[in-house]
Amino acid sequence: MARMTTPHTIAVLGLGRMGGAIATRLAAHDRDVVGWTRSGRAAGSVKVTEDPREAVARADLVVLALFDGPACRQVLDEVRDALPADAIVLNTSTVAPAEASALARQFGPSYVHAPVLGSVPSAAAGALQILAAAERSALDRIRPVLETLGTVRHMDDAATAAALKLIANNGLAGAVLALRDALRQADALGLPRTQTLDVLELGGLGALVARKRPFLLDGPAAAPAEFTIGALAKDMALLAAASDTPLRSAAGLADTPAAPEADFAVAATVPAVPAAVLAPLRAYLRGHATGDPAHFRGAFLPSAHIEGIREGAFVSWRLDEYCALFPGRPAPDEPARTRRIDAVDVHGTVATATMTLAHGADTFTDVFLLVRVDDGWRIANKAYHRHS
Ligand SMILES: NC(=O)c1ccc[n+]([C@@H]2O[C@H](COP(=O)([O-])OP(=O)(O)OC[C@H]3O[C@@H](n4cnc5c(N)ncnc54)[C@H](OP(=O)(O)O)[C@@H]3O)[C@@H](O)[C@H]2O)c1
């Protein structure tokens, strides 16, 4: 007959940032905790073993705090036949919805999928928000343990809990990328970093700025990472793949030059788009401002085409045809015209860019494909839409 008592002997598999904090807190709250982690590293004063099968052999509860779905699968495959028949598996790792439901199917009613909101300080303080999907009886049995770690929110099923966890982290990723934009713009305007952070702390990104100020001032070495760029990038890649719907933050974080082991806040400090990528875009802007086609010849590859819909029909100009449209002097209303670069995304030797040009009654959206050739970046092609 299954034990109905609250689990006392707990194995924690994965003693990284979260697993270490979870194991430490449970041990401090009178649970008999034994930890295991792949690297063999210690977690405070938590008792550890080098054999995950030994860790689970006597446990009534097995807590997973592993990097991703494949790590969960690998570790569970290794310990599966050493698990006591009535042990509950509590998975706090952030994994894909499909991975979560596959584990729930495989382990049945003894599996609790419970991704958590909140980082290392919340785990240490028992202030996590726990999105727990489980059969009522399993959840009731482990509730006192979960309540030592934070607040329990009951989810309909494992896939829903996993998906909502990814959605929650998209909020974090969006905030980091918004902060990156703010810091880049401030740098471009020559504003001092400390003063910029002081003012940002008063606004919508205030909580993030206050918590992460050391990383925003001094970079990755400022303090130990609590949640890494690699883990957040993993989550956004899982979200974009699960939804099959474009997600800017997935690409934005994947391209971060800082080490994946750096705290995620460091992703807000990556420098602006390199000037070399902007050079052909700025030459293109000068072409419009002066009406001198020489700037376009410097901006585009000779093979470029300029394409769009004109009066209902698709038109594709060669570069020569495009240059011939410009008279060599500014348009009469040039002082009233405005242009801005909206977005540039660099992926190694290729990039995309978008610009908005307000020319009299017409506003154009220009979409560029750029390539890095031997002597620098060039626009390979441009497509445009005219909003009248
Ligand atoms: N940190 C946070 O603020 C936070 C908050 C909420 C949720 N999460 C999620 O919680 C999970 C753990 O995050 P974390 O920040 O603690 O990550 P972490 O510090 O990188 O720790 C990851 C753990 O997974 C283990 N691991 C990785 N790959 C493995 C594999 N193939 N086989 C066996 N073990 C493997 C590591 O083992 P070794 O290092 O010993 O080799 C380590 O114990 C992740 O899913 C993360 O997305 C993190």
C-alpha cells in the first residue's frame, strides 16, 4: 500500500543554482536530504552521494532541478529501476510542454511537474511560486514539502504548467531586451551609465534594474550568476519551437556575445550594433538626403535589386535603374523629410534591417538584406512598402 505520509527522505538530483538552494532549504527544515549532481560538486552542508541510484533508493520524494528536458530524461532513465515503488518524482526543471507531458505519461500518478517562478533568493527564502500539475493525491502528499519552498498553484496538466512557465520567462526576456535598447540608446546619446540606471530604476523596468545593478555596471564578474543567459535562451528557444510562432527574444538572446554562464542581466549590456553594419545603411540615408546616387553605389552590392509594389504591380529595379531616379540634389522638401533605422539583426555574415522614411505624403518601410563581403557590409537587396 502506498505511503500516505508526508515525504521525509528526499533526494535532490541536480545541485546547480536552484537545486543547491532547494536542497539546502529542505535540509534546514528537518528533512533528510541527500543530493546528487553530475559534476560531483557540493551544495553547502547538504549530504551528497556520487551515485544517483543510491540517492533515490531510500527516498519517498525525488526532486529534479536539472538544466533541461534531455537532462531530466537522462537522469530519470538512469535511476528509474532504483526508485522505490511509492516514491514521488517532483520535477522543478523548466522543460518543453511536450517533454513535460511525456514524463507525466511515463511516470503516471507518481509524477508531479512543478516548474517554479522566482530565482535563487526566492528558493532560499521559501518564496517560490510553484506551478504544480499532479493528481490530487500526490499533490496532497507532498504539499507540506512544496509549502516549505513557496506557494503552490495547481495546474491542469504537466504541459500547461510547462507552457505557462515559459510564458512567464518571456516576460523576463522581454524586460532584458527592453533594458538593452534603453542602455544602447543612452550610450548613443552619451549619457552616463550610473545616471541612466538611476532614472530607469524609477520606471517600469525599475525592479529589474534595482536587483541587477551590479551586473549592469560591472558585467559578468560583478557577482555569481543567479539565472544564466544560457538558461533563459534555452527557455525562449523552447517557447518559439513549441508555439511555432515568431519570438524576437529567442533570436535576441541566442545572439548575445556574453558567455552563456553569465547572469541573464548581462544580456542587457551587449554593445550596440557594430558601426560597420550600420555604414551601408547610413550611406543609403545620405543618398536620400543629398539625392546623390554615388551614396547608393557605395551602400549596395552591384547585383542588388530594389523591389516593391508600384500602382498594383510588382516592380524590380536593378541598382543602375534605381540610381537613375535621383537627380544629384536634395528633394525640394528635404528639410521636412525624416528617416530612422528601426531594427538591425546581425547573424554572423548576414543581417536584416528595417527603416522608416517619411517623404512628404508618403511613408516608406524599407526592408534590407545585408551581407558581409571582403571590404565590409553591403546591402544585398531592398524591398519596400509605400504607405500613402
Ligand atoms: N536559476 C534560476 O533563477 C531558475 C529559476 C527558475 C527555474 N529555473 C530552471 O531550473 C532548472 C535549473 O536551473 P539552474 O539555474 O539551477 O541551472 P544550473 O545552475 O545550470 O544547474 C543545472 C543542473 O543540471 C545539471 N545538468 C545539466 N545537464 C545535465 C545532464 N545532461 N545530465 C545530468 N545533469 C545535468 C547540472 O549538473 P552539474 O552542474 O553538476 O554538472 C546542474 O546540477 C533549469 O531548468 C532552469 O531553467 C532556474
